[in-house]
Amino acid sequence: MNGKTRLPSRKRAFAAVAVAIAAAIAATAAIRHAAHDGEVAAMDGELFATARRGRLVIDLSEDGEIKPSQQIILKSAVEGRHAIIYIIPEGSIVKKGDLLVELDVATTSEERANQEIVVTNAASALEMKREDLEIARNQAESDVELAELDLAFAKEDLEKYEKGEYPNKLDEARGNVTLAEQELEQAKEKYEWSRKLHAEDFLSASELKTDELSWRHRELALATARGTLSLLETYTHKRELARLESDVRQKTAALERTRRKAASSILQAESALRARESEYSRQKQRLEKLETQIANARITAPMDGQVIYSTSTQRPWENAEPLKEGVEVWERRDLIILPTADTFIASAVIRESALKSVTTGMPVEVTCDAVPDAIFDGTLTKIAPMPDTARRWMNPDIKEYPAEISIADGRGALKNGLGCHVKIRIAEYEDAVSVPIQCVVRIGGAAYVWVKTPRGPRRRAVETGLDNNRFVHIVSGLDGGEEVMLAPPLADSAPEG
């Protein structure tokens, strides 16, 4: 047979031994309690206990630890690791605003001094960019205004030429042609008349010649006037009109370029300003962050209370270095705990076997060795859905479920970390029959007791209820005053009674 098949038999052997030891211990305890109550009797060397009728309290007792139900946990809010240069002694009673912890931030203070210079330079650069933006806006406004004025003048010049200068020049040229035609006609008529007079010897040859020259001059003047009119209509007008229209188009395009250039220069200046504003804001935020870090290095009490080091509440296997001056701490590490009210929680564990008997809302009595003769009223408020893994790691066969008991009034006597005993009130009967728990033996799923009779102990079936690890409630099958064996046989060795 291999080791795997032998292991269960070993476990059963150990279990049998454990049961026997537990039964012996329980029997001894029950005898002591029964003897103390005067309810133990002997018969033929056997010990008997008297079934009691009366008030029976079923409770579950466990050990636990006191913790504040409401507390403020003060953490390090300084980035990186920093040494503690001051810490208030644990247990000190502090007032709101008292200094609790101070961290070494000398390096951060130097960084702040350098950062103040950086912020000042960034502010100066920002102001310069604001001035550059104003200059760019003024220059853009002037350039656009000048371009608009040039375009307006060009349009006026075109309109003036089309509606004024050209019509006037055209009228003048046409008038010159008409005048030259009339003068030519007059000169020709005079010449014709002078020639008739010269033929009749009324006019000299020189006078005739003069009239002829005048006629020829007028012909030339007419040709010149007609040429000027033709030149104006055919060439001069078209060129001047094209030049003026082109000038309007050029000024319009120049105005558009000026506007775009002005908008671009303003946009560049605004972009440069935003970049400086962003840089200034970034550097200022860094300065503010450094100042906040320096301010956070001094941790003060947000309210009145008693100082508890966070390391004092940690479990032993967490191996945290105790807080003291010189110890380095890191950001978001718990440092100080300040309870905020005189309400507490008793943390305890409930064994798996007792889970079926307890529910949240049950009343609990809490006592502490450090506060003798004081019983604190509590209420079972929480039972974990899963067993405690740390305890299960130490003993895989034990499943214990963490529980919390709320204590509404610590009476100024309870403190964080005190050991305590909790007694969960499961049930309370004003009139019940009960016997020591070891008097009951289960055989085949049924409960039996060995009742004292004149003919000796007789086995009797009973119906049992809850127990409090000392006494078990007998629902039926036994009356108060009857005597039962304290150490009944494990096997069916007694006749039915």
C-alpha cells in the first residue's frame, strides 16, 4: 500500500485521538462547571449531571482585535522617496493643525528657486510676444488701409477718364475738326473770290497768293484735326482705358495680397503668443507643483485625535520598517492614522462549522483584558464571503471567515490594536432544558443521552438544538431534573430506557 492510501488512515487516527482529547477536556470542564453548580452526582463510579431547566443563552466566543470604525489615513503626497526629518511620537494627543510629519525636501527647494527664474524669463518672453502681436496688428491695419486707398484712387482715375477726360477730349477733337472744316470752307471761298478779283485786276497777285496760302493752311489744319480725332478714338482711348482698368485690377490684387499677408503676420504673432503662453503656463504649473510638494512635506493634523503609526496596524509578515526619523517613505505610503470618532470595530474570525448559526445583525458582547470589568455592546455587521487566506495558508484544514462587529460607543476606553474577546449572541431561551454538551452522543445520525435510572444508565433518544460549546439545548426527550451520564460510552453499550 502506497503513501497516498495510508494518509487517510493516519488522519483518521489523529482525528480519533483529537476527539478523545477534546472529549476529555470538555468532560473535565463540564464536571467543573456542574460541580460548581452542585449538579454532579456519582453512581457506581459513574458521574452524572442534572438536566437544567431555565434560561439558556447560546453564544459563540472568539478572540479579536479592536480597530477604529472611522479614521483618516494620512499619506505621503510628495513625489519620489524622502527621508523623515520629524515625526510626532505615537500615541500623542494632537489638535487640528499640529505638525505630525515633516519630510526632507531640500533638493525640491533648490529646484523651486531655479524654477522661479525660469518662470520670470518665460513671463518676459510672453510680454514681448504680446507687444509683437500688437505691432503686427497695427502694421497690418496700416498696410490694408494704404492698399484700400490705392485701389480707391485707381477706381476713381478709371471713372474720371471714362466719364470726364475722354468725353471731353473727344468733344474737343470733334470740335476742332468741325472748326477746321468751317475755316477751310471760308478760306476756299475767299480764295475763289480773290481769284475772280485778280482776273479783273481788282486784286494784286500777292494778295491772291496770300489767300491761296491761307486756304492751303486750313486744309492742313483740317487734316491734322481729323488725324488727332482718329488717333484719340483708335489708339489713345483704348490704351489709356486698358491702363486704368489694369491699374484697378492690380490694386485689387494688391489689396487682397496685403490682407492675406496682414492676416498671416497676425496669425504668426498669435501663434507665437500662444506658444509663449503655453510655455509660461507649463513652467508656472511646474513651479506650483514644486511649491505644493514642499507644502505637502509638512503633514498637519486635519482634526483633533490620537496619533497612530500606520506600521503599528500592519500584519507581522508584511515586514514594514517602523516609522521614525531618517526612514525613507514614498508617495502615497500610509503614515499616520487618526480615528475620527469614538466608534470602533472588533475584527474576529468565525469558524466554518459555526457559519450556519450566525447572521449579521446579531448582538455581540465585547470585552478587553486592558479594560477590565467593562462590557461593550456591539452588532455583527459583516461576515466575509471567503475564508481568510493568510490563516488558511498556515493550516489548510482550517477555514475561518473574517467578521466585523460594530461598537457604537468606545466610552473613551477603547484604542486601536487592543486585543478583545467577542461573544456573539446566537439565541436566548427563557425556559429550556440543557445538559453539558459531552453528555450527548450521536449514533447513526441520531442524538442520545444515558439517563440515570434505578436499573442503571439507560440510553434515550433526544432532539437537540443549538449549543454554546458548554451546554446543548434539549428540545425534546428529556425533562429538567433528570440525570444523565457525563461520560457516556462511545458505542451502543447501554440498553434502551
